[in-house]
Amino acid sequence: MECVYFSLGSNLGNRGAHIAAALAELERLLRNFRVSRVYETEPLYYRRQPGFLNAVCSGYTASSAEILLRRIQRLEHTLGRRRRNVPRFGPRSIDIDLLLYGKHLVTGPRLIVPHPRMQERKFVLIPLIELAPYLTDPRTGILFWKYLLKIEGQAVYFHSFSRYTLAERK
């Protein structure tokens, strides 16, 4: 069993319902499931789009990283994510990224783990650190909270409702 971490984000449609539905499905796939609080964040790379709701979840799995990737891509599609004819880092109903797969380094044509940009994203680091304050980057051995100290800007706000009320806010 490997401990895995996923980040989730949504900025189209009922963002809370998308996050809640994704978390419910991930909870079915993972043991000892945990989820951070939900955060409201400004777009980072492609600025002309609505703000995001973001969270991080973790749990244990016996599935390979590649199988997890296929499952989350199917889940994204089910929740309305379309990858064609949209700008990179543009608006999406749901985005689910596999951040960490135990302490393993995975490098392939479709998947890189640890996620290659996670150390530059407050919207990933803040909820990740909430779940695992002393977690280290398997690539470098650096505590993830130390990356957070080097990032300027990137507004991240605590959102005041839990994942259990997200789906109710339709």
C-alpha cells in the first residue's frame, strides 16, 4: 500500500459540487482517506478566468500510479472536464492531479510524480501542509513547507464550508 496525495481544483459551474463529487469518488478508491479544508484561490498561470476552489486529499492504495491516472482522468471526464479546444491552465469543471505516490519517483510520457509544479503553487502547498506538515519532497528531501516560504503573491483564502456541505450548495 502506498500513501498518495491528490490536488483538486474547480472554477466552472458549481465548483463546490464538482469538488464534493470528486472527493466522494476518491474516498471510495482510497483507505484512511483524509481531506484538507477547501480554499478559494486566484488563477495562477492563465489569469483571465474565474477563481478556483482547491483542496488536497490523501489515502492509501494498492493501485499503481498509472492506474490511478486513468481513474482520475475518467472521473474528470465524468464531471465535465474537456481537454480539447481549451487553453492550457484554462478554466475547467474539475482538475485532479496526482501529487505524490509514496516516496516513488515516476517519470513517463503521461505522468510525472511528484507533480513537477507543485512546489511553486500555494494552492497545492497550503492544503498539503495542512494534511502532512512534515512531509518531504521525495526528489530533494526538502520539507514542503519550506517551498511555501519562497513563494510571493498567489492569494489563497480559507473557504468556510466543509466538503459535506459543498454538494448542498447547488
